[in-house]
Amino acid sequence: MEIERDEFDSLVDSDEAYFDAETPRTFDAQLLEAPASVLQARRARILGREDTVTDAVRAMQKEHRGVVLITEDGSEGTRVIGIFTERDVLFRIIDGGRNPATLPLEQVMTADPECLTEDDTVADVLRMMSVGGFRHVPLVDERGLPAGVVSVRDVVDLLVEAFPAEIVNRGGDRQSEREGG
């Protein structure tokens, strides 16, 4: 059974016992069948194949994102032909000793990335992230045009929204010494 975003919101905001903060909940598989659109994917930052790595890094920094999608001409009106992420900067640029100022994205992007649509399910997104090791999943429309990007953060945000009491009220005074912890 698929649910739409407004149905999901009404479930989360409802007073039903299932979503009552006092009632312990278990993970509901129905959430996995919700369309990817419930993840509130961000609008994709689009660049062209001839744009440079520096252009991409600046766009990612400016918009606090870890990904750009590449289209033939850098517009939303053409099909997605590649993806470039912060991991590409680390593994394909820095590790390769290449000059990002003059290096076109076409030379370092992941060409023909796997994409989903907003009608695919949250389970499809999770499967792609898990099996493929992806942190970002491009969403496209029926013509293959960019519709957005789902990140791991979007999935985490959905879980926190669906299970706020179980996550926020976990307690614990542990302070992590690790980076990012």
C-alpha cells in the first residue's frame, strides 16, 4: 500500500495511538512503501559537462550540498548524464593530483548515474544507497529530466519525523570525541 506525502504527514501529526509519544512504536513497513517524494528531496544543483571541478565545488559550498548533477548543457531541460559528489573531489581530484580550476566535470563525473523517480519508494532509495554505496540518489521525471536529489540526510530526517520521541528522547549523556559524532 503506497501513501502520499500528505497522508504521511497526517499519520505523523495524528493523535492515533500508533503515533502517541507515550506508546512504544515499532518500525512500520508501510513507511518503506511511501513514494520517494515523502523524503522531500532538494532541488538539484545542475551544471554542464564543460563546467569545471572548481565550479562544482563552489556550487556545493554555496548551497551546503555534497552533490551536483550534470546535464549536457547545464540546464534542467536536458537529461541527467552525470553526477559529481564531494567523494569525487577526494578520490578523483585530490588523490589524483589534478588541477580543479581547469578540469572539466565530464572527465571526473560518474557518467550515466542510476536514478529513481519520485514515484519509486523509500525502500527503492534505501536499496540503492545500501547496495550501491551511494550517499545521494538523483530523482528524475518520466523524461529523465532532473527532479531533485535525495541524500542520506533526507532519509534520516524522515525517520526522525516519523519517530521523534523514540529518537530525540533516547537520553544519554555520552559526548563523542570522534569527528562528526
